[in-house]
Amino acid sequence: MKIYDKEMYQKEQWIKSTLLVVGVFIVGFIVGYFVHSFEKQETINALEQNVYEMQQELLVTE
């Protein structure tokens, strides 16, 4: 015989919903962090390339 407790069922559903929201937030945060790091590294690489090109121009003109 299965006993149905409406209050316990509602608490269980609330806990599941809360864990789902927290889980989605954590996954989104981690993905956003890695994407941000990747984009920052691309910017650094582009700036380093510009510095290298300008240094080469200075060496050629001297």
C-alpha cells in the first residue's frame, strides 16, 4: 500500500526544481568562464601580433 502525502510530494518537487536551477546556473557559469578566458586570450594574441609587426616596421625603417 502506497501512502500519498501531498506536503511531502510538494517539498520533493520544490527540492528537485531548486537543484535543477542551481545545476543549470553552475553549468552556465562554468561555460561562460571558459568562453571569456578564450576570448581574452584571442585579444592578447592579436595585441602581441600587432606589437611584433610594429617592432619589425621600426627595425626596417632604422
